Amino acid sequence: MLSQRISRQVLPFSAALLALSILATASCLAANTEAKTSLSIVGPWEISTLEPSRAGYMFLRMQVAEALVSTDLEGKAAPGLAERWEISTDGLQWRFFLRPDARFHDGSPVTAESVVMNLQRALSQPGVLAMAPIADISAAVPGEIKITLSKPYAMLPMLLAHSSAIILAPAAYNEKGQVRRMLGSGPYQLVRQTLPQQFELALSPHWQGRPPAIRHIHYLSVSRPETRALMAESHQADLVFGFDPASTQRLRRNPRVVLQEVDLARTVMLKLNSGHRFLNTVETRQALSLAIDRAGIAKGILRTPELAADQLLPPSITQWHQADLEFPRLRTDLAQAKALLSAQGWQPGADGILRRNGERFSLQLTTFPDRPELPIIATALQDQFRKLGIELKVIVTNSSEIPLGHRTGKLEMGLVPRNFALVPDPFVTLNQDFKHGGGDWGAMNWQNGTVPALLEKIATETEPASQAHYRHDIMLTLQQELPVIPVTWYRLPVAVHPQLQGVKVDPLEQSYYISDMAWSAQ
């Protein structure tokens, strides 16, 4: 009993000490604001390795490393290490021309040979580059890389913009081909690291581009969103990413903080086993969708009503979001939902749960606690579906159970937050999720040939008008047949020090655009 009393007294004290330690560390990191050249960034992401296939996203965002191709805020391909590129008339030969003054952080020039070495390595590592039908990568002439395809693939630039394909100096690798130093070609170089929690960057003396106003950057990983919010409010950090809904609402009202918010290419959605005897008709899946009160979930749980998803991708993903007023929107209509199920022979039982052929309409919904709002949304769906006459048994478990259930065929329903910006264009994720046979996080046992065929056309044809038509037809088919059911979109809140200017929040999370930031004189 005495040890229990001591534990109850010591644990809160230890937690307080830990919080004070984190805040003190962040305060030290942000201490150099008087010079107006330093920036303190806090986020939830830990970095445990320098391997590009696992941590390249952070070094790409921080402008430490560059990929051959970059993207703009709308997700369109833009110059990266390659200042331009050309495509042969048959679509099989791609030539990328390097920026002539580019240098790595060790002072060595970025050569075609060093780029080829990195791309060949990326092709053999876990990542997305293997999705392209690449037959050969070679250094054609100095400053030029040639990529030969076995068949046309219009999305090649998007794959080359992925963080797993960042280009590092030859000296970054040891004799076994492992990354031992982070030597990129961006404006900032890694000068100190205490992985997985923090690292420090400084302006590279070998950067040949426009000199940025921010010359020193400190990054600290803080896991608790409430602590990150406190650090933003107290100005112990200048740029803070990611908060829980309650903290976001509080920060919106705080005049000491500028809160920027952007819709991400991420959607909370129901992944359905379309082969299940209860879910194998379009009408049933439409009934489920009509029973969901998305506005209530977005307002009551996320505290942001406009995040109610009326289609799969949010408005910020301009190329894929369908703004046409004639495009059918997802909505709530419980009466129509009941009528659709009644037409398929479902009738209420004595307990209010629908029955057909002696079976109760009972399903298992699997989700996970990695994102704390998911179990809460699952509970809300459980209540909303019960009003329709469907019993949901909610299982909160490890996220790995979703893809495992897909592969074994045992998953019935899963609530997942799907990121459609694994590469800058949602095409790649959509292709993984809705190809023939579906994907671990997408369609399951969905029999449809239209969407895979249209995805194949997007991958091979480069004419913009045709691609826009294909994207519309893909989204329309998904909206009508609902192999997955969108519930809410995601919004990334970023707290900005009021004197920090030039902050741009990328909906595709490819870059923080730190080199465009500067401190105001006031």
C-alpha cells in the first residue's frame, strides 16, 4: 500500500519534470530569435534513421535534400535538381537536365553519375519508384540523366518527386551502401542530430541559389499535441505542427498565435469488404453512406464542420476534387437508407436490428488508436448505424490488423485515415487501392473494371484534357459504387509565430518552404 501511495505521488511529479524538460529544451532551441535568422520547429514526427526510404520525407520537407523533380502547392511537377526534362514522342525516353551549379553539402558537384547511382538504389529499396516500368537509368552525357521505360508511364515525374528518391552525395554512403551521413543538395545541411527527437540544420555554404533569410533551424519531436499547443502559445517554438481538436479550437482564439490550416490529401473512410454477403450490393453500400451524419461527426468530434467529406478527396486537391455542381455529393438521408435496405429484404427484428433469411445485420468494425479521433468516430458510427438497424461491434486494435484482415479475407469493415499523398499526385495511392483486387488500405473484393482501366489510361496518356476526363470518371465511379465510404477529411493546423512571415502550408506535405520565410522587423 505504501509503495502504491508513493507511486501515485511520484508519477505526476515525474510527468511534470518531463514536461518541464521538453519545454526547457525547446526554449534553448528557440533562444536565438533576436538574431532573426533562426527558426524553431516542433512536430510529432520522430526520425530514427537517415535512410531515405524511411525518413527521406523529413529531409525533403526541411529542404536538406532534393529530388530530381519537385512539386508546387497544387501538386504539379516543378523543377527540382532537374531544371527541365524532355519526353520522346513514343513516351519511352525521358531526359532530365540537371541544374548546372548544384553541389552537395560536402562541396562535391551533383553529377549525372551520382544521380543515377541514387535512383538505381531507390529502385532496389522499398519505395514507389518500382511502380514505373523502368528498363534502364543511365548518365547519357554530363549533366543529363536518361530513363528508358518498357512502356509509356506519364506519372514518372511524380514518382521521382517522392522522398524515397532524394539524391545524396556519394560520400553519404558507406561501403555497404548504407546512409552514414545526410549529404543532400538543398539550402540547409544537417549539422547536429540527437535521433529520434531532435536535429539542427544550418545554411549550406555550397548553396548556389537565392540566400534564405533563415540560416539556422532546430527541430524537436514532441509526441503530445497538448504540449505542442502550449509551446506554440508560449512562443517556445516558432512553427508548430499538428494539434488535437480541443487545442486547435483554443489556438484559433489566441491572438498571440497565427493559426494556418490546410486540408490534406487524407480522408477518414470506411474500408468495406464488398464481397461480404451483407455488403456485396451497391444499394447496401449506398444505404450505409446515407446513414452517416458526417456534419455531426465533423462538428462534434473534429470541431470543424467543413471537414464533413462529401467526396473522397478535399477541395485543396484541385486536380482530383470534383467542383462541378452536377457531381453527386454524399449526404445524409436515413429514410432513403432504410428504403434501400428494405427493398433488399431486410426487415427490423424485435430488438430493432434488421434481419434477412434468419440472419441479423451485424458487422465488425475494426479501427486503431494511433489517431485518437478514430475510436471516437467509430463509436459515433456505431450509434448512427444502429438507427438504420445495423449492429456494429467496434474492435480497437493494432493498425496492422487492417491489411492483415484484407489479405486473409476476414475483415468486414475498417475505419482508416487514408493518406492519398504518398507521392504528390493522389494517382499512385488510388492506383494501389482500386486496381484489380484492391489494396490493403483500399477496395476489398470489389468487382469493377472501369476504375483500373481509367487509372491505366492516366498512367500512359499525357494529354491534360483527357487526364481531367479520366479523373472525373474515376471519382464518379467511386462516388456511386462506394467500395470505400468517405467520412471526414483531414485538416493540418500549423501554429506560426506572429512575426514569422512567408509561411506556406503544403497540402501535400512535400516542403515547409523554410527558405521563403523571414522574420519581420517589428
